[in-house]
Amino acid sequence: MEDFKASQQALTNAVVDPSVTNDIGVEQRRLNIYQELIFNNIEGFCSNAFPVLKSILEQSIWESYVRQFLISGEKSSPYFVDIAEQFLDFITQTQTQTQTQTQTQTQLALLPQYLLELAHYEWVELNVSIQENEITDNDWQVDSNLIVPNSTWALGYQYPVHTISKQMLQSAGHTNNTEQATEIEPSDTFLIVYQDVDGDVAFMTTNAITAHLVNYIDECLVNAQQNGAEGSAESLTTLSELERYFQQVQPDTDSKVITNFLTEAISDFVQRGVLVVD
């Protein structure tokens, strides 16, 4: 049994890493076919999940990340959305590698921060696209309980990830070389990615306080579920309770301003599908 496991591991290593010496007794022509099939399969998943990132990177850099992900990345699920998340984790973790790690790993090109944020944004869009549409009622009242559906993400980035593309970089005088593209100026960016009433992925630009509103409503339910008190969480998401909370965190803001902000934001979000009435 141990010999069988060792043989299977040797075959796996040879399939995912062409640099491994073929001493497993498999005809090289057949091994080449297996290597190409596996690489193209994983590369296809990653390409579909991160099309903009792939278009920006040089082909050799992109393929080196996919190859090294095949060799040493976490791959615990066969589902494409999980593979995309694990590839994102691999890219992110690679940036923090030190010189004490293996030469193969350190040969991967370090990516500028804006590309890491772009990759995260693309993964969020993928995640939102596969969620079930939870919109059942858009008749919001001041005493309605609000829920953030799984298809809504309120995000904050250092760069305007929703505008980054190969064309944008080229128009700004950059090339596909990631080192030349690091001159992009950071700009605090807040986005809400969600499913609209038709189930399509949409996004809207917003500000820090509005993004915080969405995340606070979500935190109320998450905290209550952890504490086994879901009912109390829902009561915290009515208009009056949200007014009380924001008056505490922004004591210098007039209460009428807070009420108008909450009323307009919530009404808009419920109509869009960002928030759901319970």
C-alpha cells in the first residue's frame, strides 16, 4: 500500500510539475498530454475568474503563477469558485514570501498592491454571481428589519479597482510590465457589489460611511447568530435603532442629517437589492 501511495504521489508530482524528472515509468508523450490537460484545466478556471488580471499581466508571469499554484498551492476543492478563492489566497500569500523560502517560489514576480486589490474585486464579482437571489420584498417601512443578503459586499480599497483595465494602463502610458505600472496613484475607493432585482451582478461607488452602514447591518445579524439571539439582531436593523447607533458614532452630526441619510440610503438599497426586507 505504501508503495502504491508513493507511486501515485510521484505521478501527481510529475503531472503538475514538468521540471520533475520522469522516472515513474510513464511514456513521456503520454505524460506531456496529462501535464497539458491539467494545466489548461486549472488555467481555464483562473482565467474565467480573473480575466482582467490575466489581460494585464505578461503571459509568462500569469502562467508562472498558475504553474506554481498547481505545484504548491492549496487545492482542497474541485469547485471552480473554490479554486478561484484558493488561487487568490495563493497570489496574496506569495507577496509576503521572504528570501528564506525556496528559489522556485521567490522567482515569482511580485505584484503591485493595486493588482492584488483588483484580483480580490474580481473574485467578489464571481462570488456574487453564484449566490441565490434573495429579493422577496422591496416594501421597506421604518419599522422593517433589514438583512444584508449573501450577494451583497461592501468593500474598501486603496485603488479604484473598478476602473483598472489593460486599456486604462496603456492610455496612462504603461505597458503590461507590472513594474512599470506601479505608478498608479492610490485613491480610497468604496464599492458595493450586489445582485440587482434581475439577479445580475452590479456595483455602485459609494463612501466610507455608507459602506459602513451595510457592514454594520450585516454584523448585527452575524453577531446575534453567534450568540444565538437572531431576533435581537433584527431589531437592531430598524430605522430607529440605526439612527441611535449612528448618533453614537457621529455625535457631532445633526440628528436630522442622520435620519435623512439613513432614509435615503436604505430606500435606495432596498429598491436596488443591496438590502433585503425581512
